[in-house]
Amino acid sequence: MTYTWVLFLQVLLIGASLAMDAFAVSITDGLCYHNLSKVKSVAIPAVFGVFQAIMPIIGYFVAFGLSQAFKSVFEAVDHWVAFILLAIIGGKMLFDAIKEMRSPEEETHFKEFSFAEVAVQGVATSIDALFIGISFAATEGLKDSIPNMFLSVAIIGVVTFIISAIGVFFGVKLGKAFKKHASITEIIGGLVLFGIGLKILIEGLI
């Protein structure tokens, strides 16, 4: 089945909307991680892009292989999973920052890049993409075409990568302005991550 321009634009807009949470987290990472090399700066948006592409694939095949009851159960807990993951990371950042602020005599320690932490962020910000994949199973032009579905998730992944890369860039620029205030950047980052998790939770509960 031919991949139409209408479908392309539709998937492009979906990708952009899905990438907004990853964009905010990318800014936070760029702000808080103070040892970002070029490789690590690319790794962050790459991880977000990969997870944002993988989740719709899982959702697409889940739509054909699982019962409606199971889907309903998953839909009831997915936002809680995202909230808990982001709340744990954000909470730890806040705890570390406050602890450091209460010990001014100690040497300032900047937050270092953690691939595992970025991977957790990637999972948390892409869980909603699972349901995009489920909707793809009923979308004209995608439901009967595996190649079109893979092209669509590739578009979503690339869009997420580009938007997240822009977020990291701005985060790094902002972080340089607070270079001497590691605790402040971690407090901002922790609050942002917790806020994004809360946003995802509220959207899931409404």
C-alpha cells in the first residue's frame, strides 16, 4: 500500500506531539549533566528516539495479540509507571541537591551523565507511544501494511531525536549560565522531571 503525503503529515504531527515530554527532559539533562561530551550529547536524543520508535511497534503487535481486557488493565497503570519512574529520578536529584546545599563546606559535585538514568527517562517519556502503536493497527494505510508501520515509527523516532537534540543543546547553554551552581540546576531538573511525571499521571487519570 502506498505511503501517502496525508499519512506522512499525520505521523509527523504525532511524532512532534509525542516528543514534547522528551524535549523537556532533554533540556533538563543538558542543564544538569556537566560532563557531556559530543557523544553523550547525541546519546541522549538517540535513546529517546529509539524508545519512541520501539514503543509503537510493541503497541502495534500487542493490538493483534492481546485481549481487550489486558489492554484495559495496561492502560489503567501505564501513566502510574511513567509517574513513578520520573518521580524517583526527580526526587533523587532534589534530595542530592538539598543535601549538598546543607553541606556548603564540602566540595561541589556536579551531576554526571548516566546512561541507565537516561534509558529510564526514555521508557517513562515513551510509554504513551504504546497506544499510538495500538491505534496504528486500526489506521488506514497502516493496519494492513507492516512496511508502512515501520516507516511511520522511523519517522516518529527521527522527529523525537531532532527535537530532543535541540532540547539538549538549549539545556547545555542554560547550564553554562549556572556552571557554579550545581545544586540549583539539580533542583530545577528534579522539579521539571517530577512535574512531567505529574502531567503524565493527570492526563492518564482524566
